[in-house]
Amino acid sequence: MITLSLAEIAEIVGGQPHDIPDPAVTVTGPVVIDSREVAPGSLFAAFAGERVDGHDYAQRAVEAGAAAVLAARPVGVPAIVVDDVVGALGALARAAVERLGTSVVALTGSAGKTSTKDLIAQLLQRHGPTVWTPGSFNNEIGLPLTALSATAETEHLVLEMGARGIGHIRYLTELTPPRIGLVLNVGSAHLGEFGSREAIAQAKGEMVEGLPEDGCAVLNADDPLVRAMASRTKARVLLFGEAPEADVRGEKVRMTPDGRPVFELHTPTGCSDVTMRLYGEHHVSNALAAAAVAHELGMSVTEIAEALSEAGTLSRWRMEVTERGDGVTVVNDAYNANPESMRAALRALAAMGQARGADGGRTWAVLGQMAELGDASLAEHDAVGRLAVRLNVSKLVAVGGREASWLQLGAYNEGSWGEESVHVSDAQAAVDLLRSELRPGDVVLVKASRSVGLEKVAQALLENATEGEVAGR
């Protein structure tokens, strides 16, 4: 972050200095929430979580080199005490971003946020020093920490924003006001929390409401609920998608035999061909969204196409494709799941299986619960099970409790009988089954909501195995 004295930080956050011998001492290192990540000159923000209270680690943080602690109570070491550590962290982030004057790009959507953010970051890195959200660090704590990692040299700050309710994205955009605001889609993720897609659209549309007149709202021309958000902003609107009227458009979209997207990228300045390293047709929309942002920031269509063709995954457990030495391919997409991303992953699995031809191995879909779907949960899990059958996935392994049984029931009702689908209790049971039945040439997709922890299945399948290159990296 930019250099600030403890006195300046106290004024910005409205805090009271405690046990600070010299208020002129400056914070020159990162702002961290884990005492193990403290570096000399850091500011350690102490949060009281469900299991761990950061205040208990304040002394350790200062001994490790932290200049001070941002805390909710005195901790016996140099500290700035505030009523609300989360709010103070946000205020500090806003002040830092304002002083830096960097170009802020913010994005949200029901699916594809992290993958698109990673694509944008890889494109903009070619254009200048870029800082972006690590993983899915997209809430009221993660976003300020990302913003505070920017420096005076940072030209682009790319921030992913998530929402658990109405007003959340508005709050985040007030912390780090974007000039470019991107909305990817309105899907079924968090339907149980919001109650309807219209309510989700209301929340996601907060992204564009606060954009300045000289800003740009980047909206998905293929999603009617997103496209309608154009009426909610005073900023200029740039449409992306496959619709004919999209400003940044994909044409002649097709897939390589192994399931990677190929398309013509059209922008207002020309067109160029893109062949992606990532797997799955859903990445076309993500790529077009990233291209629209890059175009707005002045990159040429040739530069954008080259960058998209070379881009890989930056965040773990998102369509990580690894081929073991024995020819088994493991697709680890276990970070999260919703109906849209589940369907996209299944289609990618089917394409990878088809690419291997009649002499290739089998396709395995190891699937678990999609969380937070509310009353739609039964229907959505049933539909995913049915889709696996329609796509001719060889083996469905449904992992977990009630929702997993719904996955298997959907497959059964679609015609998957005998050993074509199986319901197992947990990740270890899935691992035991796969280890006993996998054979060279098989492709295994592992996907569920983060809370299920199915990444353990993928990790177990790759342990003690001679791994080939991780594709898409």
C-alpha cells in the first residue's frame, strides 16, 4: 500500500491510538489479517472470527514487524482502536485508492466471476502493472485487502465483487469506486438467499448505478436481465456477447476436439481469431467480457486476441486439467458450483471424452451439492443428474447426502441404471471407488459447492501419481 503514518491512518479510520510511542511511524508493508503473513512495516487487522480472535495474535504480529494493529480493543501493543474493524479497513482502502488514482475495474455476476477476473488480469498485465483479487477474495474484507495491496506503480486494479444480499455490491463500490463496472450474468447462484432471479438482478445491477458519467458499464448482451441494467447507469454502455448488436462480439464460435473454445473476436477496431487454452464453452462469454474491458482500456484487438489465446487459470480448483502418468485425466473444478457452472463443466467433460474417440476412456462426473438454491434445489439437482445422462457421461458418482441423492435420482429417471450412476456418502468413499475402477484414458470431473470439500477427491487421485502437465495454465 502507499506509505501512511499511524497518525494519518487513525484520522482516516476515526480510531484512537493506543500504546503508540511515535504516531509518525509509517506503515510501509502490506495490510494483513493473518499474523503469519506479517512483514516489516505491516498493519495487522485483528478480526474476531468464529474460531479464532485475531486480537490474541496482536503481540505476535508486532514482534514479527508490524508497525501497529488495527483493533476493536486495546491489545497491549501499538494499536489503532476502532468501533468496527471491517468498516475501518474499508475506509482505509477507499482513502488509499483515492490517493493512488489507479484505474479501477470491478466485476460481478452469478457465475464466472473469478475466471473472468483472472482473464482480465492477464490481459491488463500486458498493458501496465496490474493488481487483482486473489482467488474469490471478493467480500467486505477481501476487497479492501486487495485494494490496499496496490502501489503507486499500479495502473489497473481489478476487483471481483460478490453479494449475499441487496446493498452489498453498492457498499463495495463505495469503498473502491470503479470507472469500469462489468456485470457478467444473472443466474441461480444464491437463489435461496435472494428468492428470485429478479432480486439477484437488482443486487448485481448496483455495480453500474454508481459509475461516473465518464465511466463505462460493460454488460452482457446475451442476458436480458443484465442488458436491462443499461437504464440504471449514467455511464456509457459497452455490450459484449454473441448477439449481433454486441460491441465486443464473438462469431463463428466452435470447440476444438478436446473441448477448448475457438472464435472470431470482433471489436469496434477490428477482428482477430482466438483459440483458448481453457476448457469449456462457458469461457467464451468470460473471454468476451474480458476483451470488452481491455478494449475500453485501449488494447488493440490483436493484443487482446493474443492474450486470450495464451491465458490460463490463475485461481486453483477451477477446471484444472491434469493428466496423470497412467493416462487418467483429472479435471478439478471443485472450488464452487451452481446450476450454470455445473452444466458448463459437464459439457466440457463430454467434449473431452468425445475427443478421445471410441478407443478412449470413460468419462466420470463426481458431483456434490450445489448450495444456497432454496426451493429450487431439488429441481436443479435433478436436472443436473438428467443432463449427465443426456451428455452420455459414462459414470456419475453423486457424493454426499440429500442433494447427492437427488442428483442420482435425476440420472436414474433419465435412464441411468445399473452401474452407470452411484451414490456414495462422502469424499473418501468416492476416492475408494475411483481408485478401484479408474483405468488409463478415463477423464474424471470433480465439482461441487465449496462447502462439500470435493477438492479432496481430486487431490487424492493425483497423490503419488506421476503427473503430466497441468493444461490451461
